[in-house]
Amino acid sequence: MADAVEQAKAHFFAGNAHFEAGRFDAARTDYEAALAHVPGRPSVLANLGITLCRLGHWREALVQLQAAVQADDAHVDAWAALGLAREALDDFAGAAQALRRAMALGAPQAGLRLSLAMCELQLAHAREALQALDEALQIDPGLAEAWTQRGHMMRHGGQLDEAARCFRQAMAHGSDDELHRFFLAAVSDVREPPPPPALYARALFDRYADDFQDHLLAQLRYTAPQTLLNPLVAAGVRWQRVLDLGCGTGLCARVLAPNADAIDGVDVAEEMVQRAQDSGLYRQVVRADLLDALRDANGHFDLIVAADVFIYVGALDAVFAAVTDRLAPGSTFAFCVEQADEGRALQLRPSLRYAHGRAAIEALAKAGGLNVEALWSAPIREDQRQPVMGWYVHLRRPLSP
């Protein structure tokens, strides 16, 4: 027995050395060897669980960490790691419980409070999330991500001046400058809003791809594809080639499929592209930026659609020029945008969505030689049970110059 304990100690200390040097696979091997000699030892279970977290093996980590806290309910590091493992596995309620236990035992890390705040946000516990963020910033005023998340909470709550202060603090402490200038512009209503950061929409929609469609239809009462396209379908037109810009999961294709020989889709988010392909409604779906897709496309289309896409694009001059080049004579460009305030050509709203003015749209159409076939006002979706109004637009390229 004494020999087994000594061997366990040797493996345990070797595992610690590997862990400190960042050799996590080697650390795991030694901790597992230590456990073979002294099963159920809390310190070894905890260190193995923490190592598995570092390796991203969250489910395996969960088993070891749960065993560690069952063996020693006061093991603060095990509770903290258990909270992070549960968060990684989307068990936000369980994660919050474990993180709070770690804090009650004296865990001082600001990062744990940030993780707790993110879990509380997932659980729609705004008050608890804000408290956790404020505690994190009391411990570490330089925790940039906490400032960012606090800024978003203020933005959602309509406290725009405070949101701006938080985003400035995040920038001052090293957060991505381009992204936070975008956030800052959204809460400051600048007259000339910047373009969206290159990775913003891609990251947004990759994150929400799983429940994107259900969220739009059930919670936001999203009607843009039907409102935009039903008049065209009702006219009995048949299209040989359709291009669906920002196709998402395929809501526009559902409306158009009975009247289209072939529909091609484009989206910036890999997860959306996969779901659109899986729908069976598209001839092909490519992952690309809208402008790149338009410039690289072969031939012309007799219908190009963009339903509620330009809210993530901003200025549309380049898009209109590229669309015009891809429209066959006599073909249609159908899209919708959020309505900007009276007298404004372009706005970046606190929602982080762009809104466009009617006069600006008409000017772009004229500059591109496109005729306005229809332009009307109707809701796009709801926000807090209030309709978000949009401009619905059908433009046509003339048969001859």
C-alpha cells in the first residue's frame, strides 16, 4: 500500500510538471496513472479534470470533476473547472450553480465571474448577469471582454451612452478596434456609419444556425420572404436561373421553388450554407461574401433576391453595381431593407442592423439604370412585439439600354 501511494505521488508530481509546461497529454497520462494507484483521490481527480478541460475533452472532464467534488465538496478548483466544463456543454444552469459554489469557496478570478455572467445571459437572467459582470470588473478593471458584454447589455436595454462608455473601455483594454468601433457607431447614431467588420455576420449566423429559422418565424414573426416574393409568384412568372443572396436556411427558396428551374444560394456562414444545401431546394450553395459571389458568378440571372440581407451590409453602391452586371435584360432584382428615419440615407441602429432610406434606394436604382417596378412599406419582423418596418423593392433591368 505504501509503495502504491509513493508511485501515485510520483505520477501526480510528474503530471503537475507536465501541466505547468503545457504538455497536457503527458499530464493526463500521469494523472491517470496516479489514479490507478489511489482511486478516488480528490486532488488527482481534480487535476485530471482540469487537464481534460485544457484539452477540450469536456465530457470526460465532467466525469472526473463531478467525482472530485463528490469526494471533496470544498475543492474550489474542481468546482470552478466543473462550471467551465458545464458551460462548454451548454448546461448553463448547472454551470452557474458550480461557478457560484466556487466563488462561495473563495475563487477570486474575474474570468469566472465573466463566465457566470455569460451563463446567466443564456438563462435570460439579466440582473444576475449584470451583477456578475460588475463583480468581474471590480476584481479586474482591465477585463476587456467583460466591458464588451456589459456594453451589449446596456445597448439592449437602451442605455446607449453607458453602452458607448463600455465599448470605449473595452477598446482601451485591448479589444478588437474595428469591431468595437462598429459597436460604438451603432449606439452613437453617427451620420456616416462604418461598414460591418468582415467576420461579424459570418460569426453571428454560424452561432445561431441551429435555431435561426425557428427563432425568425416563431418569435420574430418574420414575413419578409413571403411579402417580397409572393407578388412575383402570383404573377405566374417562371425563372430559369435565380440567385438567392444571403440565402440562410432557404426561406426564400421555399417560396420560389415551384416557379424556378434552378436556384443558386450564397451565404457567408458555413453552417447556413450546410442547412441550405440539406434543404434540397438549391442547385448549388456557395459560401462567399455577396460581392465576391456576384463578381465570380457565371452568366446572368433572371431573378436576384436578397430578403432582409442588406441590414448586415450597410452602403449598397457596390452591391447594386455588381447585381446590375449579373441581371439579364428584362430581369428582376427583389430585396427588402429596414426603413431609415426620415431624411436619412443610411443608419446603423443599436440593433447592429443597417437601415436605408427610400430616396437613397431610388437614387441607386437610377444610377444603375434599373427601373422601379414596385416599392412599398410593410413589416419585416417584430422586435419586442412591435413591427419593424421595411421597404420592399422590385427593380427591373430594361430590355434595352
